[in-house]
Amino acid sequence: MASPFKPAGTAIPSAPRNSASLVSSFFRRPGPLYLSAAILRLIFLLYGLWQDTNSPVKYTDIDYLVFTDAAHFVSRGHSPYERETYRYTPILAWLLLPTAQTIGTPLLDAALFNSGKVLFAAADLVAGWLLERVLARDMDAATARKYAAIWLLNPMVATISTRGSSEGLLGVLVMALLSAVMARRTTLAGLLLGFGVHFKIYPFIYAPAIVWWMDRERMGSPQQPNKQHTPLLSKLFAFITRARLQLAITSLAIFLVLNLWMYTLYGPSFLNHTYLHHVTRIDHRHNFSPYNTQLYLASASSSSSGPGLQIESAAFLPQLLLSCVLIPLAMAQKDLPSAMLAQTFAFVTFNKVCTSQYFLWYMVLLPLYLPRSSFLADKRIGVTALVLWVAAQGLWLQQGYELEFLGRSSFLPGLWLASLGFFLVNCWILGVIIGDVGTQPKAVAS
């Protein structure tokens, strides 16, 4: 019988509906998403083994060789800092101790050596699960999984982790920290913040935003009675709450305990390589930053070790002012997850060393901002941002390939202009993020 709403013989389109139904069914349950994310990483792992065996250009990242060499030293009772360029907490080397073991069977030895990559890939999945939990506070579970898929099914994320970068572990720590803060679990948040800063310095930028977010209204703290203090003292007493003190004391305590423990084990080498090195580091290889060329010149000049303030030290000033002061004050009380995204984006963009691994620091927070973003509300802005971000990277990589693989000096003007172009694209994207949150009212405490 013909439909009363359509003329007889008119075909009812079903393909779009079927496609939408297929996508909806994929996200209805967690199994298909996480299984797909695991298979994606397994494919990259197996391909990496093949490429390492058959190609002069290796799939495994040089950082992974640094990690595993440090684990090798630790397994023999030595310091991980005996491995040149190891700039991380000893805990990372401890986690990778299985990579230093050998059984005598080539297949099993290869599996043990690559077990660190499996750990990092698994951390991606855990970070995605925590991301889904945070998203599910404001939307249904299926929609939360759709946004979490931006991280879980992202080929760039999967590639970086399976090449042997440890950034997936940072994704777990950051998302666990945000989840604890949003759940008002202050002690747990303090423990995670202290451990995260020990593990990798940059999470310290989140402390100002979290502290600013934890006002009395949101944390349910009683208002202190007015004891006729001066206006300045009244504001100070109003700012100091039990939750803020608890977070500060807990995070500082765990940070100091871990550092004292590592200093006891490895002495000044721990402080020099894990922390102090980053103040004066002049890494220029694979560096997207506009400081790239200046760092190259500094590394080649004997004057870089002379007295006086060098640019590699002063470069922190605009970076820290933006990510630790201005963005938290402007955004944290309106939208904490988006503020953390903007902080991280600014920190990476203005950092004197900017490599592709650092992009994962803000990519894990991106799905929390996108639902209310201009990038999705106006597809033109979203497509333009994506195209410019990818194109600017591609231009830089082309110049970097000429320099590092073909041996052509492309520093000026090619590489510097490409770095500057990528920096400007990132500044525009950061401006959109800040503008989106700036138009929102302060979030109501739940």
C-alpha cells in the first residue's frame, strides 16, 4: 500500500538512515569502540615491527631507545642517567624494566623489548575511558563515546604511542586529575597533581586553574563570618578554603616525597637531568617552535654557555604568564576542562621546544571543549582550523625533511617561516578557544 504522505512509486531514501543507525549502534555500547581502538594500535605495532626490520627509516621513536637504555642500566643496578639524554623521572625507567630482560628466544625477546609500547598504547585506552567518564557528566553515554573517539580512534595518537612515546601515560594522569577534581575528591586530586608534576613537569600549570575553580560555592564550604578585617584581608580569608589548602598540602607533600626519594637514590643527577635541564635546553631537532633557528645557533656557539640571560631561559616568561596566570583567571571558573585545554595549548604553542609528541598533551582535552565550540557550531571555522593546522605542519615537515634527511640547509628562510606560520595558526586557534569560553557565564555549581 502506498504511503499516504508520499506519492505512489516514490522511493524512500534509506542509506543515510542506515548509516546513522550503524554509527549509533557502534557507540551504543563501549565494546566496539574500545575494541576498534585496541585493534588500531595493534595494527600500528605490527607494522612498526615490519618497518623497523625492512626500512632504513625506523618506526620506533628515538625516545623509546632512550627509555629502554635507561631501563637496561637500572636493571643492572646503575643510574638511568648514565644513558645520555635521559631527562625523565626514574619511575619511567622502572616501568620499562621488562624491556631490559632477555630469554634467549628471538620472538619472546622482541615481545619483551616492545612491551613498553604495549604499555603506552594501553594507557591511551585508559585515558580514553577516563575522558568518556568526564564527558558523561554532561551528556548521554553514547554521545560521550562519540567525542571520546576523537582521542581513541585518532591515528596520530595511536602512531605516537606505538612508536614508543610515553605521552599516553600523561594522558591518564591528566584525565584522572580532572575526573577527581570534578568529583570533588580533593585528596585524590592532590595526590595525582603532585605525582603528575613529578612524572612530567608541565602539569603544574593546572594548579592555578584548579585552585581558582575551587571556590566556596562550588566546593560547598561555609562562608567565613566577617570579623571587621580590611578589604584586602577579607578577600584573602575568603580565598583560603579547606579544599584549596588540602589540595596544596597534598600535592606539595607527594611531590616533595617523590623528589627526596629519587634524590636519595640518584643524587644531583636526578635534579639536573629531570628538572634543571629544561631551563637551559636548546634542542632544535624536530622542533616546530619559532625559537628553532635561535636554538640551533645557540647550540653551535660557545657563547651559549657564557654568562648572562640567554633566550632559551627568557622564553619561559610569556609562556608561563599566559598559561599559568591569564588563562586560569579568565576561564577556570567558567569552564575548567576548556581552561585546561587552553592552558595546555598555550604552553605547547609558546614553548621553546615543540615536538609532535607534545600535541597529545592538549589533544586528550580537546573532546571536552568541542561540544560547545565554534569549530563544531560553524563548520567553516572548524574545517579552516583543521586544514590550516595540518597544512602548516606539512609545510614544516617538508622543510625539516630537507634539512634532516637530505642534508640541505633550510633554516632560513624556509624552516623559520614554516615555524612562524605554524605558530600563528596555533595562536588563532587558541584565540577561538578563549573567545568561546569568554562568552560563557560562570558555571553553576552542581
